[in-house]
Amino acid sequence: MTSFVSALRLPVGPVDLTAIDPAGTPAYDGGKEEAEAALEGLGPELAELQERLYANRAGGRSVLLVLQGMDTSGKGGILEHTVGLVSPAGVKVTSFKAPTEEERAHDFLWRIEKALAPAGIIGVFDRSQYEDVLIGRVRDLAPADEIERRYGAINDFEKRIADGGTTIVKCMLHISAAEQKERLLARLDDPAKHWKFNPGDIDERARWASYREAYEIALERTNTDAAPWYVVPSDHKWYRNLAIGHLLLEALRGLDLTWPPADFDVEHEKQRLRDEVPVQ
Amino acid sequence: MTSFVSALRLPVGPVDLTAIDPAGTPAYDGGKEEAEAALEGLGPELAELQERLYANRAGGRSVLLVLQGMDTSGKGGILEHTVGLVSPAGVKVTSFKAPTEEERAHDFLWRIEKALAPAGIIGVFDRSQYEDVLIGRVRDLAPADEIERRYGAINDFEKRIADGGTTIVKCMLHISAAEQKERLLARLDDPAKHWKFNPGDIDERARWASYREAYEIALERTNTDAAPWYVVPSDHKWYRNLAIGHLLLEALRGLDLTWPPADFDVEHEKQRLRDEVPVQ
């Protein structure tokens, strides 16, 4: 069976999101219950590899998982179910909201740079620098030439971060408009989810095609070797969570990190402990 | 059965840690396997209450869990097993190391203030402001009158944070010197744990009594209503993890937060979705 990495990696070139089935399950032929169990099964290795990453932090490596997708596409669910499999001590999650006044007074990458995780830690972006070429483009939040500038700026930025030791995994959570409608209706049906709902979310759906186009342009122009895009069909939450788990796992495995050897004499230290004056 | 909160709450007044059994299991009469299952069982309510906290973030409430204890007492284990029960998006963990040059150029609470979680988020301190009156005192890292000043400064700081809406839960992870010795030997026996071991950890054991005294002083002087101390017997990892889970749960329950009501007309929004022009 092909790997999730090769099945979900977006080929370089023009992007047509209508040709990718949001309800597909590439590289997986199981169902919901198996997928949920399979995800849990990834937990121990994910946790161990994160710990190994931290143990080797002097080596300067880190992983950055970028989650980008329309409202209800499941960024929160991935954080809870997939990222939640590793210790919160080893993860730095940043949820990007509409930029603050201070953030708007800086280049769009200023807040992104500040949010990067240190070596040894898995950084996770819930939304990201791509907001500035997605909603930024659809809603004309910046002049056209500024939007145009940003694609190259993002590529240069990501290249630098990758060259500095960070494995970047960019995931576009691909849902259908019909599935989003179901999820919004489900939010409206559940008083515990009303706080997540904003009437503007419905208005935004009228721009669905514009967002798709903005995604297609952004995906095509920033799909680099240094920071490749994965398009993750996300109409099935269980597939989405499992797929991201595999992408994260492969990124960590790819670092090929071993436990750092002791920089002290292990037997000598054991003897010191055995010989110590009783402590109490 | 008494609650973990009442069983572990340190009474106001002089503190004698030798009178508290590090292998005790107050408020719990089960064993290891039951405790581990019981901890997992707390997960769904912890996760839901954290989400409720976030949903109500405009109300300004947050929770701060302070983990303080000797090396190997289990701060990392609590992060992984207990804090890991809630979504990493709802948690901000800060692991305090030896202060940097920039941090030392500021008051000792400067880096603490910067690390506080925003409203709606559970902040967790892995080590804390107490390092500055623990190792600070034992190793004479500051003049005696400066150490003396810090107890009051901590109380004032914590009172302000608590008055601002943060429920502070301070946990002293109480282990015996014998148990620490076993855990250090276990680290030496496992190549996957050598990176966690520092020969200085053994030297520090010679100061065990000085640390205990520093803890007793700190606990007595900062055991306030605004920011009470809990002494958590931690020789049994499974008890420690479960106990902290209960303390966190009670802190969240105590906020008595309900789901925010919709600030829009739910039926109207449902109708808009049903009536919308087809989106694709």
C-alpha cells in the first residue's frame, strides 16, 4: 500500500482542487473505527520520537506542522486527537486570529517568526502565514501587488526555516462545501457549540469559489521541496486525523534521531549512587 | 471518601515534610491499574471543562497549575499523562530552566509574568517562581535579604493574578530521597534516558535536607487562600498523576462555567443555511 506521504503530497504544478475528492481516503482502506484505533496506535511512537527530538535539541532540529483549511475543516480536532498524542511539553501550538493592531504594524511574517517553536519542539500552526494570501486575497485586505509579493516572501521564509533545521509539513484540510454546511448545522443544533458559530461564517460561504481559487494559487506557488504541501481529504474526520498522524510520524522518523549517548561514565555514576552517604 | 482537594491541601502554619509520607495515597484506596484507568476516565470531563473555559474566555478566567518538586519527582510525567488529557490547544506549558542572562537582568518575576497563559487557557509551570527561593536559597544564588523579599513578592504577585481571574493550583511533588535514588539508577540503566541524567544530580542529593528546609519555609510562607499549596505524595507515579488530575478537575469545576448562550438567532441561522444558493 502506498504511504500517506506519497499519496497526499501535492504534485508540483497547477492545482485543481475540484479534482481531489474531499471524501476520499488515499492510502487507507479501513473504516472509521479501525482508523480511530490505528490513530491511537501511533501514539507511543509519536511520543517517543518527540522525546527523541527534544533529547537532541542541541542539534537544532524541529518540526513545524501547518494546518490550513476552511472553517470547520477540523484544525481543532487534529490538535485534540492527533497532536494530543504527544506530551504538551513537547508541542507549541499557535492559533492565529485576525492580526492585532501591533501585528498589522509589522510585516505579515513578523508574528509568524515569533511563533516558531524552538529546537526540539513540534510547532503547530492553527492557521498560518497563508491567511495573508487567502482571506487577504479574497477580501482584498491588501493591495494586489502586496499579495503578489507575499508568495515569494513565504517561500524565502520557509526555505530559511527549513535550512535552519525545521522539517515543515503543510497540510491543506480539504472539505466540501456540503460537508461544511452539515457541520455548521450541527453546531447550530448543539448549544455546547453555539460559541463556535459566527453568522459571518454563512456569509463567507458565498465566497467559496473565491477561496478555492485563492487556495489553488497559494498551493501552486508555495509548493516547494523545502516546504511541501499535502492536501488531506477532510470530509471524514477519522481519515483526516489519521492521515495527519502519519504525516507527522513520517516527518519525525525522517529526522533519523537516536538517543544521545551519555557524556559521562555510566558505571561510575551508578557506583557513586550506590556508595553515597545515606540521604534523608 | 474525602476529596483529593481536602486531603492534599496543606494546612496553614509551620510545615514538616517529614510528617507527610511520600508513598501515601490520601483520598484513594485503589492500586496502580485502577488509578491509571481512573485517570483516563477523567479525560473527557477535563477536556470538556477546558473547552468551556476557552468558550468563556471573554470572562477572563484561567487556571494556573504550578508543578514544583525535586529532580525525578515527575513533572514530565504529569505533563504527559495528566495535562495531556486536554487538547494542547487549550494548554500553555512553560518549563523554567536556569534563568538566561536577559532574565537575570530583570526581577525574578519578569519571566514568570511573561509566561502566564491568557484567559481561557490552562497554564502549566514546570518549575516556577519557587526556584528563586529554593535552589536560590540552598545555593546562595542571591543575598539573604533578597531571598527574604521574594516570599512577599510572590504572595503579592499571586494575589494579583488570582484577583484577575486565575485559579492557582500549586503542587509540591513530594518524593523520598530513596525513591529519587531508584529513579536515578533507572535512568542510568536505560540508554534512552541517559540524556536526562546529569552527574550534578547526584551531588545535589547531598543537599537534600537543605532543600527540604527551603521547601518547608517556602510552603509555609506562600500558602495563601489566593494560591494554596497541595503536597502530593509522589513516590507512586500512578497516584501522583491521578491526584493532579483531580486537583485540576476540581479547579475547573469550581469555575462553574456554562456554555455561552448564542448571541444570534439560532433558528434564523439554520434557515439561512437551508435556503442558501448552492455553494460549490
